[in-house]
Amino acid sequence: MRRRYSGALVFVGLSLAGSLASANPGVEGGRNLALGGATRASASGVSAFFINPAGMSVNRTLAAESNYQVAIERNTHAFGVAAVDSINNPRLALGLGYSSMIGLPRVGFEEVGDDGPRELRLYHRAHEVGLGISVLAIRRWLTIGVKFKYQNSSLRFFDSDRVRRDAQATHHAFGLDVGATLSIFGWVNLALVGTNLSGPKAPAYTDSVGLDLKPFELISGSFDAKRLPRISDYPRTLGHGIAVFPLHNDMLSLNFDGVYDLTSYASDNFVRKTYSGGSEYMLGKLALRLGGGWDSRGPLSDDDRGFVSAGLGVVKGAMPGKVGFIATLAFRRDLSGVLPETYLGANIGLRFNPGY
């Protein structure tokens, strides 16, 4: 029985991965998106693989999920798949995932000898493969986790002769995420997470560092970044979270997170800060989720933005010897700030219960 379900998990994971041509390396997962990212202290299973590897061993889980996410205004599409097993060993959880992204941002400029401004489409691609390990260090109290990753990111364009060129050097690196979750009598969880402690990448564009658009000869001062991402694909971040369970179970959770991005605005000697909160209520098989927060972005207050998020999930647990499923819809929308953005996400997954 154990071999049959472990084999089924691997088969499902590989099948989902094969169906995904590309996706966002930073795909959040449906629950994380719906709660505004405030899930570090309450994440478990596949959700934890994406945001806090320590949470993979919080509950006994054998599951595989696929995720899709789109940033509408930036025309960026993200896909990801992950599988987590914390059943075969009560103190050890393993997670394996792949994510990839394709974005098609446009930039504007005036070229010497041209009659007026022009636009150029860029091809923003990224891939990530990760292996997560979580250990139940102190039963019912403390879990710790680590995720090892290979990361790749590129930004390219085609010149007038349809020759592909790099707008910046392609990023290849091995990344490392670490996390810890402390549970206090099952009422409150505290979490601490560090991402990309190795292998961080500078953002695609900064005020001091532009793109290599040769052989185009740009008129000085004419470059317009438009929707080109100002946030790093792989920022080094430190995050903390707290989750409160008023009913002493997962039926209701109140979540609050803070994240400090040390990479995206490092050239301005500024730490980007994001604070968010969210709540989740389980009404039978239906999960109701609501969140929101504030993102400081750059050093100027004009860059600050507030956002709201929400989502619905259907969760059917797996009875012994049976298969359950999870399906989620989520969105997040900026309410203020320069060039507000809208994110939509969906995920579907299977849960297994071998009955041992």
C-alpha cells in the first residue's frame, strides 16, 4: 500500500510538471495569494513549500498541486507544480517543485535617426527547481525547514534583424531558503523565514543601471521602462509571521506577516518593506479567505501601494485508502501607487491517504 501511494504521488507530480510549459518562479500558491502573502506561520503541505519550508511537516500530508498565476497589466504568466510527502516519516517531510515564468513587458525609447518614439517587446523568462526538507524538531512545538533551488532568469529581445540579444546577463544560481515555525500550545504559531540567502539577483531595471539595448542607438533620456519589473525575480528577504487559531484548530486562523526585501532597492540603500494580514475560515469543505496589506516599494512615498486580496477554496480531505482534492481561486489588487497591478491565481491538487 505504501509503495502504491508513493508511486502515485510521483506519477501525479511528473504528469503535472509535464503539462506546464512555463510558470512564475515566485508563484505563490492559491492560499498564499488569497491571504495577501500572510501565511508563513500557518502554511502547511504544498502551500508551505512555496512560502515557508518548515511548515511542510506541520501536518501529515501526501499531496501534489499545480498552480497558475497571471499579472494582468504586465502580461506575465506563471505556472508551478509541487508535491509534498510527510507521511512516510512522521518527523521528516520532503517537497519537490518546479516553477517557471514568461513575461512580455514593453519598453519605449527614441532612437537616433528615427522620426519618433518606438516600443520594444522584451521576453522575460525564469525557471526554478527546488527540493524542500522539513524536520519536526520538537513534536507539537518546533519545525525547521530548508529548500535548495536552482534558479535561472533572462531578459531578452529581438533586434531589427530578428537576432536574439540579451538585455542583461542571464542569471544562473543555486538558491537557499530556510524557515522555522514555533507552535505555542496550538493557539499561536510564530514563523521566521529567509529566502534566497544565496543566489539573489538584482532587479531587471534600476534608476542607476539600465538595459543593454545595443544595437539600438538610444537618444539620451528617452528610455521609458513602462511595465518593466522593478522588483527582483530572486530577492534576498527576511520574513516573520504570526498566526492565531481562536478555535484551537485550523477552522479559523488570523495571520499577520512582515517581509523585508534586501535586494530590489539595494542600489538606493533602501529596504523594501511589506506588511500584510489575512484571515481564513473553513465552512465545511469551503475555505473563505480575505487579506490585504501595504508595500513600501521604493524610497519615495509615491511608490507605496496598498492592496487587497481574497479567494475561495474547496477542500475535500482524503479518507483512509482514498483520494481527496483541493481547488482554489484567488486574486490580489493594488488600490494605490504607481501603475497598480492585478493578480489572478488558481490551483488544483490531489491529496492521498494510504491509511497507515
